Amino acid sequence: MTSDRVLENQQSAKGRVLRVAASLFRERGFARTTVRDIAAEVGILSGSLFHHFPNKESILAQLMEELILLVEDAMERQLAGKREPRDRLRVLVACELQAIHGEIGTGFSILVTEWRSLSPASQAHILALRDRYEQRWLDCLKNLKAAGGLSAEPSLARHFIRGAAMETWHWYKPDGPFTLASLADQLVDLVVHP
Amino acid sequence: MTSDRVLENQQSAKGRVLRVAASLFRERGFARTTVRDIAAEVGILSGSLFHHFPNKESILAQLMEELILLVEDAMERQLAGKREPRDRLRVLVACELQAIHGEIGTGFSILVTEWRSLSPASQAHILALRDRYEQRWLDCLKNLKAAGGLSAEPSLARHFIRGAAMETWHWYKPDGPFTLASLADQLVDLVVHP
DNA sequence: CAATACCAAGCAAGCGCTTGGTTGACAATA
DNA sequence: TATTGTCAACCAAGCGCTTGCTTGGTATTG
């Protein structure tokens, strides 16, 4: 079921399709993006898309899968060496913000907004990956609570953080008064005990 | 441009359509809900919908408008008598949570998730209402900051609260470990200085 | 010469919406 | 009181268009 990772492969035709789809899905949403839109942006005819993907939904499914893996990679890399629970939480927050705003892959927010566009079969597959991703967060927050740096329940804290982070997609502008790094700091400050 | 409020009118045919549409839009999203779906649930044929609304989008637009007005009403009512900035913020948070989870009208979350489904013309109209709604929040948070109960910038605090509140739609279950009231308390605790 | 990537053309289904006509409740008229 | 007119609410049928997807064929490449 799990296929090769091609999202970041600049040469691969499938990779090109995925990157274009990610950007269109993020702008207009899955249902309002047609296969003709995607094909036109890639520079091929709509029918040719189905040489690479069995159907439209599978484009979304593979995109979601690769986005999760990509963010996990980035987290793994930036977590190396960090031991303090608070520092580790900051890494997670920063990575998620970067993902949401296209600095890791493109269109992480699709994972939440377009969840309902997947068929039940695809949902189950992606759900397993998403669960693993969320488990990282819970582990991190539990450690923080054990160290006395968190008063709220870890799962509740995670919900609040995810909501606040996802919401930035609707208002954050890179040329505004905040950087993503400063947003990460302020979010961590909000949740973590002084 | 602004029409009568019929959402809560049980007799009105338009009201019935709006309530059905609200529930379907919330479940499946605007694009994936067809006019035939709405009509079937109401108990009429699809063409008959257009006796009440000029087009599908106007159903969404009027729904959004009435939902904002409904929440503002509830806020106004519950704010009466509250003078402490912290208490007033708690009212706003509690009302927004109630609205998101269908205890005020149905489908407030549509206002965020289906924003892109409106035409630019409709967006402008609803935007004015939304601005007024958001201004209530900013006024409240500014007062709180002036009273020393808030360290973050009011607009940033509002974004965080909105995100956390909207996100509850994806996970909150009435029969779970939390009540909406306790969620409101914890969210206020998180943002407000002790 | 085999595999890959694409084109050209179009099908079947579903979409929002239109049209012309019917129904039943209610008020005005005689 | 019986008749007529009005109007909102709805039906029946289907139009024109867009959708995701299919099919059969053709270049290009190693």
C-alpha cells in the first residue's frame, strides 16, 4: 500500500503532480480543485494524470502520507541533542508551524481541512500515520508534565496547541510583525509554566 | 441586502431549509453537499429550493449571517451585569464554544471552514459582520490587558483562542471527560495571568 | 523493441439551475 | 354564502455544463 516517496523529487513526474496538487488543494480545497486544474498547472492534459494515479483521491492520499513523513523527518533531525522537555516541545511547535506555512513540503493544513475528502479506506491508512505523529506530541507533553512544566492535561494541551497552530494559517503573513520562530516561542510560553 | 432572520423560525420554510443546510454543510462541507441532498432532507424537490433562494451560495451566505447575529445576541445577553474583564472574556469564550457545538444555532464552524466557498461579493458582506464580531473580542482583550490580566498582544491572544476553540470541533464529544463550561474555564486560565 | 509518458477525443454521471404548470389556503367580491 | 382572484409553495421534467475518468493511439527514450 505504501508507495515510494516522490514529493521532493524534482525530476519525478509524480512528484511534480503532488507539489502542484498540494498548492491547489491548499488554495481552493480538494473539492473545488479539478483534475483539469492540476493537469493544466503541471502542463499536461487531464487524462494523463491517470497514468500516474488511479484516481483523484489517491493524489490527496499520497500527498497526506508524504507530508506526515516529511514533518516527522524534520522533527527527528531538530530534536537531536535536545534533552530538556521544554526545548523538545519548542521543536515540535516550530516544526508544525513550518509545515503549515509551507517551509516543510507544502500544505500540511490539508491534513486537517481535507480529512473528510478521503474515502474510509484511505482514511484508515493515513490515520495510522497520524496516530504515530500525535503520539510524539503526547510523549513530549507527558514528559513535560512529569517534569512539572505543564498544568493542563497533555491531550488537552495538544488540542489547544494544534488549534492555535493551524489557525495561524488563516492570518499569519511572513511579512507581518511576527516570525514563525517568535510565534513558536509565544505558544510555548502560553502553555508551559514559568 | 440584509434579509429577515428566519433561521430560528420553526414555521418558516426558509428557516427549515437553513437548518437542514447548516447541518449538512457542517457534516460534509459546502462543496460536497448538493442541492438535491438539502431538498431531500427538507422533503421537497431540488428545484423548489430556488423558490426560496436565488442560488446555492446564497443559502450559505444567509446562514453565515444569521449565525453571527445569533451568537452576538447570546453574548450580549450573557454579558449583562458582568464588569470584571476576566468574567467578560469567559462569557465570550463560552458563547463561542456553544456556537461551535451547535448549542447556539447550528454550524458556527462553517464560518471558518467554508469561508472560501463564498463569492467575493458575499464575502464582503459577511466580512463586515465578522469584523464587528471580532471587534468585541479585541475590545474585551484590550480591557483585560489594561487591567494587567494579559501579557500577550490582544490580537495574538484572540488568534490563539479562536484556533483552540475551533479545533474543539474536531475532537470534543459531549459525553467525554469535559464539559464545554470546563473547557471555557481552562482556556481562560491558559491565556489570563493568575 | 519494449516501456514510459503523454495526447486527442469523448463518455457517463452528476451538478446547479430553469421552466411551465399545479395545488391549496385565504381574502375579496357579489 | 358562493364565487372569484391571488399568491406562496411546490412538482415534473429536463437543459446545459462540468466533473472524474476511459480509451486508443503516438511520440520519445534507452
